[in-house]
Amino acid sequence: MAVVTLRCWALCTASLLNSLFVFISGADFIRFVSFRAIYHNITGETPFCQDTIPWSVALSDGSVLRSLIVDLCLMALFITQHSLLAWSPVKQALQSVLGPLNRTAYCFTTALALQVLIRLWQPVTSAPCLWSVRDPPWSVWFPLLCFILHFLCWAIICSILMIFDYPELLGIKQVYYDCLSLGDPLLHKASGARRLLSHYRHPVCVELAVVLWLLPSLSLDRLLLAGTLSAYLAAAHSLDKHDLAYVCGQMSSRMQIFAEPHGSGAAEREDGNYKEK
């Protein structure tokens, strides 16, 4: 009994420490993707690009090409980690080895790959911008508008992640359920919810697209980052008509519940999207 209790404490400690690391990495990613570029435009610090340099000269510059190659390798590292560990054979192999810490390990390696990308990213400052808003008054108002929209998008992303069962997403619920001998938390969800989550682990496409592309200045390295992540998100999502029907059914059910808040059958219409048995 003492051994089982010690194991549960060790698993819970590892899971919670990983959640803290993921949270810190997420905050660093927000700063890296959004507010670093906008902050430079608002404060008038050193610009990310040089519009006085012709494209022919910039694209033949060895430092520009080296920076783009390094950034492309960093993107390849992140995408490889994110896709390889989500591949069913690899996931099953890791599940047999790590058990309830499988999802925790996936989140940890994802956060670690993000940290490597953020720390080693090479800005391309010796090439022109693809676009740049520098003429007053838009040189002041447009960065402020970008800041507001980015803030709203990140708030929406965080809200959606909470709705999509954040503890299960980080691997906390898997450890909790294992310690209570409840099995895999996914098995306690409705079949439609399991199908949706298997196809749609990143319910943030529109908001992330706004964050990646809506900037006062778009440099070459930012184009590489935004284009690669946008293409990866578009390719990774495989929603079909069954998923859309499930989402529409859930929305209709919620609307009926709000329309009949005191109805006796309101609770019965819930199909157990995130409800444990």
C-alpha cells in the first residue's frame, strides 16, 4: 500500500511540474509570436528588416540564408516531435512504457521543442519586409490594434483549451485516474467526443492564424514561421461530416438548455461530452 501511495505521489509530482513547465513555455511562445514583434513597432526600437536593401542583394547574403536554414531546421524539429509522438505506433509503444505519464511526456517534449525553437530562432534583419506599416498615423494606431486583437485571440485560445478538458490535455487527469484505478479518462467520454478529440486536438486555427499573420511588419523569418505553422495546422486537422454533426448537435443541445433552464429534461439532453461515467 505504501508503495502504491509513493508511486501516486511521484506520478502526481511529475505531472504537476510538467504542467508548470508547459505553462511557462506557453507564455514564452506568446511573447515570442505576438508581443515581441508588436512591442518593437510601438516603441520604435531597431526594426526587424531593412527596406533599403534590394531583394536581390538580401537573398544572396550568406547571413540571411544561414538564418533561414537554421529557422527551417528548428521548425522541422518541432513538427517532427509533434507529429512523431502523436503517430499511433509510437504512441502505443510509449503508452506501454510510460503508462499514465504518456501524455505528460508528450506535453513535456512539445514544450521543450518550443523552448529550443524560441531560444535558437534567428531573426532575419538584413532583408526587406514583405510589408511594413510605418507612415503616421497608422504607424502608431495599427500596432495598437494588433496588440488588442492578439490579446483577444490568445484569450479565446486559452478559453477554448479550458473547454476542451485542459487537465486531460496536459496529462494530469490520466495520472489522477490511474491513481484511483479509473482507467483512461478518454474512455469515460462519449464516442462522439473521443472521435472529435482524435481529429481536433488544436481547436485554435482561426485565432492562431490571426496571431501569426496580423502584424505591423512581416519579415522573412516571420513569413517562414507563419507559413510553416499555418500549413502544418491545415494538414494536421481532418474533421469530417461526423465531427461537424457532433459539434452542431452539441451546440443545439446547449441552446435548448439555455432556452429551458428549469426544464426537467434539460440535463438528460447532455450526451456526456466531457462527463465521466
